[in-house]
Amino acid sequence: MNNRTALYTLMSVWFFWGFIAASNGILIPMFKEEFDLLQWQSQLVDFAFYAAYFVGSILYFLVSAAMKVDILNRIGYRQGIMYGFIISAIGTLLFIPAASLQSFPLLLGGLFVVGLGFSLQQTSTQPFMIALGDPATGAQRINLGGAVNNLGTTIGPVLISFVIFGSVGDVAPEGVGIEAVKMPFLVIGVIFLLFAVFFRFSKLPTITNDEEVEIGTGVLKYPQLVLGMIAIFCYVGAEVTIGSNLGEYLKITQNLDSSQISEYISLFWGSMMMGRWTASLSNFKFKPGIKFLLTILTPFLAFGVVLFVNNLRGSDVSPLYTYAACVVVMIGAFFAAQEKPIRTMLLFSLCGGIAMIIGILATGKIALFAFISGGLFCSVLWPSIFSLATAGLGKYTNQGSAYLIMMILGGAVVPVIQGSLSDIPSIGIKLSYLVPLACFGYLFFFGARVKTILKHQGLDFDRDVAMKAGH
């Protein structure tokens, strides 16, 4: 199996991360009603899922330390993905007894175990994808995985809703109880096990870190990794908190009820897909003229997918048409960034921060679409952060990857911070978007600072990517 075929195989893993994460939005209101939960209790669904990444990384370090060997370097990235699928399958299968027992804690436990498996998969998959080519263009390959990830975030909620409720509408029919989650998660669990078998017997290259690997906290001596950990925390926190608090923003400022907000929530997650689909073009050897045209057309194709999916759900998509103006701004940022990781960090975090400022200061659809456009500018930051933070780590690469995955904890913590601020009468939901603004501010700082740090270490990612354009 050549590297490009291996890359396409790894992309399938990203689909499931998005599929399950976005489908949590279907479970939250269902669990809240069935278990008569308070709003903060219903948010434990996302908390359990994202906190598992942090716990999974801690376990990775503890087991590696106990065995006195880096686990992934012993078993290889391919085996790490296989074991991750097995763990996630166990989590999905826990939904069956949890539903039978009507146990909310056991359901949360199932999601937590799914997240643990995803933690191992991500710790394995992303350095694997970087290792399939030149490290300087690793962000381009991760972007391709991100494009598939957001296809999962778009399709997942629709399919899960259909299987549980028998429809893809926003309102669950009468008589649907917790036991309805058994079948979809049983099917997902079986699929996870099949993928584990596939990776066990696949001809993916067995890749480990060729350099001597050390266990412990030695990687923390690299400032790019430490700053990158905070950047991942802020990035995931910004991404999740913008979407998680958008429903409340719409209810308060736009006077929309729950049946009228789904298309806007979908548009936010679809914005991630627009950016990642566009970024994934770098993995194909298009002629310059064709690539220029596709950079313009691809985000609008993804926009069309969002409109189509929402139309299937019975939503009126005409109010979303003017969002095309935000897509045009993102396309301009792509051309200006020139596929360079550091420049991408600076431009997209700056645009994200400006979008939050506009949202806070403006009103009506301008403010709404400004907040939603945070998804456009978050879309390509993960691969840039990951490749820059692990640059030059050598024997510490696996360790650094696990530390970065740990900081997905931001998706559990930052939304709670913003939600708590919005409950303060003098602040409210609109001003609470100062929280993602602060996150974008740090991400801009990271882009500026890491450029200097890497140059001092003899690394210049933006120059190397420019030299390898067309990878």
C-alpha cells in the first residue's frame, strides 16, 4: 500500500469522530426530557465525551511510564488505531444495558468510553498522517482528514435522528423513549469492530518513531509544544463554545424557538466543512488555474450540501443565502494564506477574532452570521496548530501528540465558562462571546510566537511549504 492509499484509508477514521461528536446534539435534548434533567446536567453529555480525551491521554502517559516504553512506538500507529476502535465499540455497546436500565450515568459512561477510544485513535492517526510525507506539508494531509470529519458532522445528526425518531425533523414523535438508542449504537459498535478487524489485517505501513523514544515530561522543554497545548485548548474551546451557546443566543436575541434554530446550528458545523473541504485541495496535484477555480467553487459546493441537508429536514433555508458573503471572506483568507501553516494561523485567527467583535457590536443577521462564521475561521486551525506544535520534537513526537490530544479538554471547559458568564445579568449571552474572542486572541499570539521559536531551532515551515507547493 503506497502512502497516498494509506492516507485515504486513514481519512475514514476521521469520519467517525465527526459523526459521533455532532450526534451528541441529538442526544442532549432527548436525555434532558427523558431523565427530567436541568440544563447544566444535560450538558454532561458533551462534557463526558470531551473529558475522555484528557483522561485518555493521562492513561497513555501512566501506562507508558509503568511499562517504561512509549506504547505507540512499541505497537505502531496502525495497531493504536485498531485498539482505539475496539475501545470505542465497547462504549457504544454499553448503550444497550444503559437504555434497558434507564440509567443516565451508564449512558454517560458509554460516551466516555467512546471518547477514550477516539483519544487513542487521534493520538495515533495524526502523527501517522504527518509521517506519510514531508512534515512541512503535514497540515495539508490533516486538512484532508478534517474534510471527511465534517462530512460526518453533517450526516451524523440526520442519520441518528432518523434511526431513533423515524424522521429527520426537529421534533421527536410521541412515544420515543431511551430504548430507541439501542439499535443505532449497536450498529455503530459493530461498524467500529469491523474497522478494527480491517486495520488489523490491512497493508498499511507499520510506522513508529525511528528515533529513540523517551517517556515522561521531557517534551515540555519544547516551547512550541507547551504553547501548542494551550492553543489546542483554546481552539477546541472556541469551536465548541460558539456552537453550543448559539441556540441560547438565537432564542434571546432573535426570538426564535427550538424548531427554528436547527438550520443555524447546522450552518455553523457546515462552515467547518466549507473550510476543510477547501483546505483539502492542497493534497491533489491540480494545475494552478484549476486549483484557483476549485478554491472558489469548493466552499460553495459544501455550502450547497448544508442547504440540501437542512432542506431534507424541512427547514426554510432561504434566510441562509446571505451567508455567502462570509464564505467569500474566507476564500480571500485562503488565497492570502498561501497554504502556509503560520500565515494560516495568523490570518484565520485574526478573522475569527474580528468576526466575534462584529457579532458583539452588531445586531440582527449581521451579528448572527458573524458569530456563525467563527466556524469558517476555526476550520483549518487544528492541523496548523498540530503540525507546528510537534515540529522538531524528534523522539518526543508521540509524547507531544498525546499532550496535544489531552487539551481537547477545552471543548468541555470553555463552553461552561461562557455559559456561566451568560447567566450573569450584567453580561448576558451576547457579551459572553468575549470568551471565544479571547481564544482567537491567544491563537493569533501562538502563530506569531511559534514562528520565532521554530526559526531559532532552524525550522521555517512557511518557507518549506512554499518550496513544496503542489504536494
